[in-house]
Amino acid sequence: MRAEDVAAALSSSRRLRILGWLKDPQAHFPPQVDGDLVKDGVCGLFLARKLRITQASASEHLRILVDLGLVRSKRIKQWTFYRRDERRIAQAKRVLQGSL
């Protein structure tokens, strides 16, 4: 993991909001029909709606977070659910601290 990649991923206020919401999904999202908010993650559709952007735009933000490993995705039926990867987030923090 490179500091430049972490900084680029976190340069978007939308991606920072996603990470913040996913830290405590039960406080920010209603219960889901499929998937547990904590165990499985938050449905991408809920994230798009909360951000007030299209699903395609939300998917791009989420792809960046998934590619860096800060967020994990899980498919349930036709939906994709997202949750934080705390180990990778801690690693990203260390990488940023080491580069400053």
C-alpha cells in the first residue's frame, strides 16, 4: 500500500463520508431486507441514496475503496454490500503517518 494511493482514495469527501457511515452502519442506515448491516455491510443502493448520487457514481467511489482494501464487498442475491476492513484502514493510517 502506497501513501499516494491512500491519499488519492481519501481525497474525496464522498469517500470519507462512506467510511464514516460504515464505521457505525446501524446509526446511519435503516434495517435491510437482505444482509445484516454490521456482518454483511450496507447495500450499495443505500449508500448511493444517502450520498444523493447515481448508483454508477457510488459504485465508482466504492470501487476505489475496495481496490485499496479499505472496504470489502459481498454479493447477496443481486445486491452488493459494503463494510469497512479495519485491519487495512489501520495499515493505511500507518502508511500515511510514515510519509508525513
